[in-house]
Amino acid sequence: MNISAIGAGYVGLSTATVFAELGNNVIVADISKEKINNLNNGVMPFFEPGLKELVIKNVKEKRLKFVDKNNYAIEHGDVIFICVGTPPKENWETELKYVENVAIEIAKNMTSYKVIVHKSTVPVETGDNIKKIINDNVKENINFDVVSNPEFLREGTAIKDTLEPDRIVIGADSDRAIDIMKKLYGPIKAPLIITDIRSAELIKHASNAFLATKISFINSVARICERSGADVENVAVGMGYDKRIAKDFLNAGIGYGGSCFPKDSQAFIKIAEKYGYDYKLLKATNEINEEQKQIFVKKIKDTLKNNDNKKVGILGLSFKPNTDDMRFAPSIYVIQELQKDGIKIKAYDPESMEKSKNILKDVEYCKNPYEASENTDALIILTEWNEFKELDFKRIKSLMNNPLIIDGRNIYNPDDMVKEGFRYISIGRKEVK
């Protein structure tokens, strides 16, 4: 099939590359000439395991092409995916002007029937708005259908998530569009959910809001565990064996970040307000998440006590492992709050340091975890990269001024750390003396 994706960001590039890998002829358009030139030269705009190799392969085999003009992609695609950004406004409502601009371009440039798919996370009724925009701007009486096909990609596992999704959601009101989408997704074996457009749009926001709530719930439990002497990891294991609950997203820590959970949960609150509903549960979810970072910073400052001239090493800057994404990363808040007390920062992350340099100032960026540990009064874990689980702790201890690890992701066993000679403080677990 001839497929186009408008927007070479995380969703557009990952989705388009997988569809090319499945044998389709795919064109990706983006208004950034620099991004398109880089992609044509095999340079990715972000880090995602396995993506670069698939892009290069499919470009070489002429199934994947990158252009900097949307009209070429619009003409090419029988199915056109709108994958442009939907950033939050200052009041957390979703900014839809990029989606709307693409809809106008599609209307003015299409000359035959198209299935127009909004893949970006958007508020309910966006599909209706896209239909109206196209009808208002189309030159001739050309048939088209609008489909909601929300993405459920996790940064760090986007390729696997696209090829082996938990489900595929198709929101449409046309049998013709549904048949085309079924054909497109035919090679992917996953449950196919066919629904109306508005329900499909809500599925994405509801899913992310629920997962955010699950994280805030276990972080609330962690606070009770610290006060009562219980272990949050034991509690989470006991909960997770219940099939109604499941174990995923029950890892206590410093809270969620990234481009999805903070933005989508806040946007869902604004959507609820539009329909006259006060979403108190989701407001509490976000409040707990913000408090979790504050509590962690207080834990660090209280442990260090006199913060003047103290220096700490930070391991992990991206909001999660296997990505270089710094959007809403908890590390930003933690580091900036420590700097306010005069604490000097050394930091290392396997992938996100270049992006971090544009956000975090007065940080000494290091080549590896050992350099980040040298002459520090504490080592702070903010991202659970696998690399950090395999460190030489004897070497780490010999480099530090003070053998103290404060773990915001609970990646180490407390007993093991004490045996290595560290004072080890984590989230929701009793400190082993």
C-alpha cells in the first residue's frame, strides 16, 4: 500500500518505518529540512533502539523516503497519517494548530480518495474537527474518511510495540476506511478494536491517565511503607500477582515524566472540564507525582545535612531508560532544586547528555558513571539504565568522598549495598543499617 506520514517525530518516524518494513511504500514528510536531510543520511533525530538500522535498511530497499514538502506525501498516500506534535498550552489544553494546519494542506492538495488517520494524541472530537476543516477547504467534491488510530508506543521499545502491540484501535464510521485499515494492519497479529472515532480518541487519554494513576498509587503506598517499616517492593509483588491488578507500573520511584503521562493526564483533566466534570482523581494523581519529586529532594538534602560545598553524582538524566528524551524528566527538577542549595552536580547518562546541556546549566557532564562518582558526597540514581545495575561498586566506593547512594529508582538490593560498604537509601524500603 502507499502510505504517508506527516511529521517525522517519534510517532511518525517509528510508525512509518515499521510499515515500510512490512512491505508498504512509505513517504515521511516534515517541514524541517535539516531533519529530513539528516534522515536521508541515516542520522536519527532521537535515540530509539533498533530504529536507525530499520530506517537505513528500508531507505536502501526503496520502501521508505523522506521529503520536506507535505504536498508530495499527500499525493502519494492512499492512507495519510497525521503525526505532528500536540504540545500542551500554558493552561495544559492540547495545542491542535499543527494538526489543523496539516488537515488544511491535505484538503487543498488531495485529488483522490484518502483515508486520513490522526495518530497523534488528541482530545475527543478532534476527528470531527478534521472532517469539518477538510470539507471547508477541499477544492472539489472528493471523498475521504477520517480515522482515529491512537499510538501506544513506549519510548525505548517503539519498534517492538508497533510490531507486537497489545491491541490496535481503529475509530471510524466508514466500512471502506475500516477495510483499508484492516488490510494495512493485516500482517500484525494483535487484537483489533473497531469503534467510533470519539471512543478511540478517549481510549488513548484514558489509558495513559490510568497508568499515571497506577504509578502515583504505588508511590503513595511507598510513603506509608517508609513510615510503617514495610517494604514497598514486597507489597507491589503481592499486589501484582492479582490478575486484576498486574505487576506493571507498580515500581515505586521519583514519579513519571516524559512526553505522554504528564501532558496527557493534564489534557484529560481539561477535556473533562469541557464536559462539566471535575476529574478529582486525576488531579490527585498529578499532585502526588509532583510531591514525589519534592519528597525525594528533601530526602537528599536531609541526608547530606550541611549542603554547603557538597558535590553529588547523578546517574541518569532521561525520564526513563533506552531514550534520550528529557521532556518533563524528573532529573530536571531534582538537579535544579539541589543547585538552589549550592550543591554542585556531576552527571552521566548514556544517551541524553547532549539534550540535557540545553536545559541544565552549571552541571559537570561526565564520560561514565565512575567519573560521575569521583570526589562526590553522594551518588543519586535518577534513571534505571541497565548499565547502572552492573557497576563495579568497589571502584565506585574508592572514588567517592562519602559512600552514600540515594536511589530514586530502587534498582539495587539494600543488603547488597550495605555489604559493599555503602549507606543506601531508596524509596519505600527500610534502610538497612
